[in-house]
Amino acid sequence: MQSTDLGNKESGKIWHRKPSPATRDGIIVNIIHNTSDYHPKVLRFLNVAFDGTGDCLIAGDHQGNIYVFDLYGNRFNLVQRTAQACTALAFNLRRKSEFLVALADYSVKCFDTVTKELVSWMRGHESSVFSISVHASGKYAITTSSDTAQLWDLDTFQRKRKLNILQSVGIQKVFFLPLSNTILSCFKDNSIFAWECDTLFCKYQLPAPPESSSILYKVFAVTRDGRILAAGGKSNHLHLWCLEARQLFRIIQMPTKVRAIRHLEFLPDSFDAGSNQVLGVLSQDGIMRFINIQTCKLLFEIGSLDEGISSSAISPHGRYIASIMENGSLNIYSVQALTQEINKPPPPLVKVIEDLPKNKLSSSDLKRKVTSGRVQQPAKSRESKIQTRILKQDLTGDFESKKNELPDGLNKKRLQILLKGYGEYPTKYRMFIWRSLLQLPENHTAFSSLIDKGTHVAFLNLQKKYPIKSRKLLRVLQRTLSALAHWSVIFSDTPYLPLLAFPFVKLFQNNQLICFEVIATLIINWCQHWFEYFPNPPINILSMIENVLAFHDKELLQHFIDHDITSQFFFHHRNNLDINVVIRQVYHLMETTPTDIHPDSMLNVFVALTKGQYPVFNQYPKFIVDYQTQEQERIRNDELDYLRERQTVEDMQAKVDQQRVEDEAWYQKQELLRQAEETRREMLLQEEEKMIQQRQRLAAVKRQLKVKEMHLQDAARRRFLKLQQDQREMELRRLDDEIGRKNLTENQEAVAKEMRADADAYRRKVDLEEHMFHKLIEAGETQSQKTQKWKEAEGKELRLRSAKKASALSDASRKWFLKQEINAAVEHAENPCHKEEPRFQNEQEDLSCLPRTSQLNDSSEMDPSTQISLNRRAVEWDTTGQNLIEKVRNLRQRLTARARHRCQTPHLLAA
């Protein structure tokens, strides 16, 4: 077992000598990653995944270093450093160089292994992503965490759908069924649903498992044809579900040492059409056991109690198993080495007893050469022909017995009998049998050296002559043809080689090494002498075919001769034939063809390709091929020189044409500029004329504006003079009003003085009358009662009449004053700007004409008490009238001020 330490290297070889895995463990190489720091430590691998071809795998360690291992090219490369542990990987995207990685920060990133750049960053999970499932087309991906599953479009890297569930349920796994458009979702309550990918329509739900073997499912696996689902958990029971019938059809009990199942994966087989029969079961003890789900037999196992396995991945073609060990290393297993003992065919049931030979032939009689001329049918009996075949077998009997033994326990003779009996080999073992029959050496190193030479120049433009729809097939065909051309130069000039190789390329497109070796074996053995007359047709082979045709069908040969059709022209027409009839006819021709014209007499026995290095193929006229190659090289160089010269001439012609075009464009541009200049000149002249006219109109407008301005200035001057005059008039009126107010104030003061003087005199008079009244009272106390009674009656009557007169006089006075003041107020309100004339003096004069109270009351006509009461009422009347006069005067002043303000406001606004 080889071991490789990645160390601090970013690239290198996986193994340094050709791997030879032992049948016991099948390990090709053990890969470890130790750091070479001051304190060395082991970087543990956590996840691993294969690409679509199965020849490359990707692995990530707990520090985020992601490596790509090319098992076909024996190279590893560090493609990314994510600086955090990866929790899941996927490497089978539609763009082959891209891969998905789920990281510890719950995000999913897409990187490119070639450019080593970040392609996209997908977020949306709230817990660690432990599973990434990619659709068969590579267009969609499902990322699964414990609480949700999300469907992504890998073309746009946008989330299409999100599966939300209850926290009490939980998700175990959500994944695509292989080669279908169905999504399978498995939950922790053992419920399993199938969904349509495009519409997310629920197609069906699997029923609950029987209670007798009820386990909580933890891990799942599906066959490549999507028909069988295997489920396991913390038990040694395996449940196999038929997804077509949607029912549990088998329960497999693992050995008692198995207590829990940690991982399940079917082992693909190239010959089982996707109905995988071998299931890998990784248990809690770190051992992965591979069982046949039909026979329930243990086939082989990997891992041990000392070196346990934590997780595994199997390549799509089933040739490799990549396992991450519990110690953090990575083991690569060879499935072929592990199944070498299992795939040995059973011993044949048919035994053949051969007759003893009657005659002996020398070894020189076994080989014959056929000339190119016409031959006659030999006159030999059927018995002689049979005897010849038997004798030939007898002379080489011992050699044949050894030669019939094939690798892997197969026997050529038995396989020939099987092929003749059934017409074909079993589909499951057909590829394996033919690989054994052809004894392919599988020279990886030699083939890699041929591939490393790149695409041969003869097949650079292969897609133009053979437009193949599948780019993968075209690429594989181009590589295979290039390897054949690098192996022997004759194949670079063989025009029919692509047509010859394409069926095998289509059959072995997933294994280019086997494809190359099958075609090389076919050329060496079944294309013998084809190239001896190159570049002419193989005359010797065609003559041999012509001899066989002459023996078996003279009429057809004569028909060809009559129509001048030789063996060097080839006609083909596609007809529907029964291949079994053709094969039987070929066997008949081989058995009935005489020995002297039989192809066996001219062709050599089967020779397999040599191990290590491929044999030198030089069965062609080397000098002709070399000369032709030299001529082709010379022609190619001449053609390149011619192409370069033509390119130079074309460049010069292009430059001349470009210069001519530029000159013409320059002349055209100059002509256009001249025309534009003339047009501009005409436009300038027109503009100048327009400008002169506009200037004239502008001068006239200026004159008009000047006249208008003069008129406006004159009008403004007149308005200003008028305004000054109005202001002066207003000033004069204001002065007149002020003089009137001053006069009014002086008159009011004089009247107030006079009224105060009258009031003082009146008070003095009242005091005097009261004094005299007291005296009269004292003097009249001595009068008699009769006289006093009579006078009291007369006094009462007189007081009544006086009171009535005084009341009427008081009412008349008040009405007169109110009427006068109201008329004055109305006059001021109607004529606010009229000059107010002093009226107070006239009013005083009018008031003076009213009779006084003292004039109404004659002291001689009334008694002293009546006179005192009348005097008191007169004083009260004077006080009331004075207050009324003050109120009316104040009202007049306010109305006058308001009217004057309204008269001054328009003049102020005009000013």
C-alpha cells in the first residue's frame, strides 16, 4: 500500500509508482495531510465526493483546504482555502470544473477548480448543511439542514423553493432520484414523500413500515435506475422499498455485530443497466460491508476495527471507493481488486472431446499467401478440408491449450463455444469477457504519455468533417484519434479511421484507455496487411476477398467483371439485415472455404497488446509514409507560408482599400465642407440682411420708446405736482382741523368754567336757602295749628303742580339735547371731510334760553320744605344733564377723529 503526504504542497503526484492493490484490502493509495510547522499536526479530511466521470474526486479537511485528486492523470491540486470546515461537498455539476461546498457558517459556495475563483455565494440556512444533492442534468441542487431544505437553480444560483417543516418533525435527508425528475424527502418521523421537481406536486407517500421491524430511518440509498430505496438506522435491519410498487418488499438482517448503520451506498456496475445489486453498508464499528441484496450474501468488506471508516463515496462507474478514515486520512480502494475473486466465472458445464488427427502437416504448410490474380476453385473434397482443420489443431494442440487460457480464470475455447451456442455473451458480463478475450494490458502510463501530447494536427478540425452533436463524444473521439496518430504516424493519414473508431468511442466513452486499446487491438489483428500498399488500397487483402468470392459465388464475380467493378472500389448502401443471418453466413464461409484461399492461411494469429509499452506499429511502407508526411509537412508549411503571404497581401489590399476609402471619404468630406461653407456664407448674407432690417426696426422702436418715455415723464411730473398740491391742501386742512380743535377746546374750557361758576353760585344759593328755611321753620313754629294745616294743604297741592312742571321740563330738556347731539353725529358721519364748526357756544346759548329751576319755583308761592325738595331735584337734573352732555361730546369727538382719518388715508396712499 502506497501512502502520500500532501504536506504544504499545492500540487503533485498522488502515487510515485504504479499502484498494485492487493486483493486482501484493495487499497490503491492512502492520503494523509500533515503540516510541517514547528508543531506538526494532522489535518483531518471531513468530506469527499466524485465528479461525473468517476476519475476525479474532491476532498476537504477541517481547516477548509479543498483538494482535487485526478486518479486518471495521477495529480492532485489545492483548489481552494475556505478558512472554515466544510460540512458537505458536490462535484457533479453541469459545468464540470465547478463544485459546491457547504461551510460551517451555514452558507453554500460555488468555486471553479480551474480558475480557483468564487462563482457564487448562496445563503439562507440557519443551521449546518449536511447534504447536497444535484439533479441528473446538473441544473438544480438541493441543500438540506436539520430544519429546512432549499432548492437552488445552478444557472442563476437563485433559490427557487424552500421546504419549511415543524420543529418537532425534523428532516433526515432530501435528495433527487437518479436519472429522474423526482425529489424524495425523508423526515425523522419515518415519513417519506416523493415530489415532482418542476411543480413540487406530491406524487406519493410511502406507507409506514411494519411494527415488527419498525426502525427510525437515518440513512438512505437509491439504485441508479431509481427503483429501489434502501433505508437503515439504529438497528441491524435494512429495509428495501420498491418505489414503483411503493411498498416494502424485503428486510435484510445484518450480522449481530452490526448495531447501527451509519451510511448506505449502492455499488454501480457498468453491465447491470442501473439495477444495482451490491449495497455498501457502513456500520458503527467502522467496517463497510458490501452485500448482494438479492442473494443476501456478504461479498467483501473494507475497513477494520483498528482502521475504521467514518464516511465513504463510490465513483459513478463503480471502479473506485474513496473512504475517510477515523484517523482523518483518505483511502482510495480499487473495486476490481476487491471483486477479483468474486468475478471469477464458474467452471464450464460443457466439455469437448476432439478427434485424433489422421495426417500430419509441417508448420510451413499452415501459412499460405494469396496472389492478386484471379484463381480457380480448387477441386478438394469435403473430407480433405475437414482433415486439414483437424491436423492444424493437432500440430498446435499443446500451444492452443495454453493459449486458450485467459486472465481471470476464463477460457477462450469455452467462450467460443458459448458464443456459437447463444450468439452473444450475457449483457452483464459482455464487457468483462471482451476485455479478457482481447487481453487488454491497461497501460495507464503509456496512454497518458500519448494523451499528454495533445490534439494531433490532423484532427484539429475534426468537427468540421464529422459534426457530432454530443460534444463529449466529439472530444473523446478527437483524443482517441490523436493518441492513435501519436502512436503511429500512419493513422494521421488514414481517412476512414474516424468511421472505424467511432462505434468503439461511443461504447467506451467513459473509459478512454479501454477505448484506445480496443481500437489498437482491432487494428493490429483484424486490420492486418491493410497498410502495406499505403496510400493505395490493400491489394493483397482485396485479392484474397476476390478469391473467396470467386469460389463461393462465380455469378456475382462475373457480374462485377462485366461491369468493370474491381475490388478497389467501394459501394455502400444501408439495408435492414438480420445480423444473425449475416453471422451464420460468415461462419459458413469460414467452414467451407478451402485452405489455400482461406484467410487463415494469410493472416497471423491473434496478438495482444504488450504490457508496459504499446508495440511499435510499422506495418506500412515507412519511406512512403515518411515521404508523404514530409510532403504533407512541406505542403502544410507551404500552405502556411501561402496563407501568411495571402494574409499579408490581404492586409495590404485591405490597407489600400481602407486608404482608398479614407481618401474618398476625405474628398467627400471636403466637398461637403465646401458646400457647407457656401451654404453658411449664403446664410450669413441672409442673416446680415435680416440684421440690418432688425436694426432699422429697432431704431424705430427706440424712437417710439423715447417719445413714450417723454410722455410718461411729463405725465409723471404732472402727477407729482398734483400730488404735491394735494399734500399741501391736506396739510392746510389738517392745520384748519387742528385750529378748530384748539378753538373747540378753549370754548369747552370756558363753558366748563362758566358751568363750574354757576354750580358754585347755585350751591351757595342752596345753602343760603336752607339756612333761611331753618330760620323760617323756627319762626313758624309759633303759628297756630289751623294756619299751619291750611298752608300744608296748599303747599302739598303746589308741590304736586311744581313737581309735574319740573318733570315735564326735565324730559323736554333731555329730548332736546339728545336730538341736537344725534343730528350733529349724523352730520359728521355723512360729511366726514367737511370742516367742523364750533357749536358748543351756540349750544350753550340754546341751553341758556331754557328756564332755570329757580325761575320756575317762586319762593314766594311755596313753603320752604317744597322749595327745598324742588331745589334738590333741580340739582339732580343738572348733574344728570351734565353727564349726558359729556357722553354726547365724547361720542362726537370719536366720530370726528374717525371721519378725519378716512379723509386723510386716500391722499396718503396717492402720495
